[in-house]
Amino acid sequence: MASVLDVARIKKDFPILSRTVRGGHPLVYLDSAATSQKPECVLDAERTFYETSNAAVHRGAHQLAEEATQAYEDARAAIAGFVGGAPEDLVFTKNATEGINLVSYAFSNATAESAWGGAPDPRFILAPGDTILVTEMEHHANLIPWQQVCARTGASLRWIPLTEDGRLDLTNLASLIDSTTKIVSVVHQSNILGTINPVRQIMDAAHSVGALGLVDACQSVPHMPVNVDDLGADFITWSGHKMLGPTGIGLLWGRTEALNGMSPFLSGGSMIESVYMDHSTFAAAPSRFEAGVPMVAQSVGLARAVAYLDDLGMDAVHAHETELTAYALSALEQVPGVQIIGPANNVDRGSAISFTVDGIHPHDVGQILDSEGVAVRVGHHCAWPTCRHFGVPATTRISTYIYNDSSDIDIAIEAISTAQRYFGTRV
């Protein structure tokens, strides 16, 4: 299969992809939906920061502090620009899960403040009778925080159901989003099904009734061109480690007025405007959400990852993955006993492909693939309700990225056949 990317050249940029595993098998890494590998330039950027400019940001008067602060804010501008946003609207978090919790706690905090006579932004105040809407394909990170908000405030949780081919059933969207809805929080691209959802349509429906909207873009920002304005959300969150960057850094983009309407999530140093013994006032976003010493080296590494992806071109990245996903879907469909969980065609779907193999538990499939050098994901993928919908305890998932090509898929397919022969289920 020809590719718009030079995968052989790209692989040379990733030191880990040259290693062997399990008795000398070349590593075939097909678990990028969980975390991506890092090119050498990202590793170098993070190490160089520590070697040359390491200091606390936003507080020192010496040269190292100035350099560190500049590097941190330059990284913010670069990462915001990657998704068409402004740097003052981008909050650094430790991961996307924290970004979602930051927004969910704004509702809990505002509701509590209101009960004690405060005057928080009314958009964030919840009461019994109010509703929050998610989908049946959410990652636990975009489900459990909203369950907890409902438990604290008396609001109710609703969800958009799934169709049998792994897409959202929007038939009753008008009744799910109504005058009681306060926030709609949905995934852009499913980490288990690969489905790409029509989030702009859903966000527009939320805004039509005065609700806020959040999009979990963890699986889309690394893999396709994403512009925050095009998604139409008030908040968008994603993580650095899935887009060639370091672990320990996530992003929350928000509309300026929405961010500044939120109470702080964590409090302490660096997020304040002024402090007295009996009260404090808080800085404007994004500073009000970045208490303590931030992840400076990680932001520098992520900015370099963004530059790497920009050099490849996100249109080319998306085209490569679309071609490779089509190849993988076709190859899996030709293996007797394999059932794809989620869209079986390449329309509005990403590169994460979950499947089951008749007569073999997904964990056993994963173990056999691992013995052949193929790294995949097994389990419910932090999407337990989705697995329950399809009546499976777990799935095996392959997920490709810029450093994969059709030969990696071929090796995985042969390993699945090996598993079938081992367990005696080959038709």
C-alpha cells in the first residue's frame, strides 16, 4: 500500500521502534490510541530545556527564569496555534482527564457557592431537574466526573445511545437536549469504536437551549486537522502523550468568557491576583487554573511534537491513517471468526479498531500477539458501558499512527491466525 507519508524515514526518528521484544521479534507498535511513541527531537527538546534553561517560571528575576518563562509561554502559543486557538485560552493540565474534571468541578463549585449566598456564573449552577448529556461511547474520563457532579448537585445524567454499527443514534437528540440541559460533553473520536462523531451538530444543539458544550478530542487532535472554532464547543480537551509529546501534560482550550466564568479548580500559588489573610482574588484564565509549579519541560517537549506534526502536515497525517485504516479493516474482515466492534467501513471513523475473535478471549489474543512482537491493547479500554452495549467483556484493539504501514498490519493479521491455530479455532 502506497502512503502519502514516508513511513520508513519517520520510523528512524523514533528510537524505541528499532528495539526487539519477546525473544528477538522486531517491535510492531499498534497501541497509539493509548499512548504514542516519541521522536528523538521531542526527547532532545525536553532534555535541552533541563540542561540549559531549567528554572521556575513567572517568578524569578534572573536570566534562567526569564528563559524558562519565555519557553513556557512560547510553547503555549505554538500548541494553541496548532488547533487555531489563542494562547490566552489554553490551560495546561497534567492530562485530559484533569481538564474534564476542571470543567466538571466548576459546576460543583458554583453550585456550592450559590448555596452559601455567593454569586457565581449562573451557567454553572446545577439543581435537581437540571440535566447533563454525554454519550454511550464515552471514555470513563468523560463519564465518571459527570456522574459525580450529578451525585453532588441532584442533577440528572442523560446519554445519547449507540446504533448497532457503533455510531450515535441522534434520532431523539431534540428531546435529549432541552431547556433542562446545562452541559453537553461528548467525545469527538471514540477510543474504542473509532467513530468520528458530528460534534458541531451536537454543540449547536446544546447552544440552542443555552447549554455549554465540551468536546473530548484526545483521539482526534493527534490524527486529523482540528480547528477549535470549527468544533463549536465552549471547551475542548486533549492530551500531549497521544500526539508524540511527553506524558504528564494535557490541554484544556476554552472560550475566554467561559473560562473566566469558572471558579478555580486548584488553588495556591501562581493563580492569584492578590492575597489577604481573610480572602483572595484570582487571576484571569489561563493562570487561574495553573496553580503551583507547572509542567514546563513537558510543554517544551509538546511544542516540539506539534512542530514535528506540522512539518508532516496534518492533512497528510489524516490521509495516511485513512488509507491504513481501510487496509486494516479489509484485512481483518478476511480473517474467519473476527468480528469488528464499531463501524466496519471507513466513513467517519478513525484508526482505532476493536475486534473479537470467536472462541478466544481478547486477553489471550493480545498475549499471543505480544509473543509475536505486536503491541496491542486489550480490555474494555476505559469504555465499559460501550462493551456492555455490544455484549462483549472486552476487545482487542489495534491503533495505528504515522510510524505504521501496511506491513505492520500484515504481521498483526498473521499473529491473529497464529492465535487461532494455537487455540484450535481456525476455521
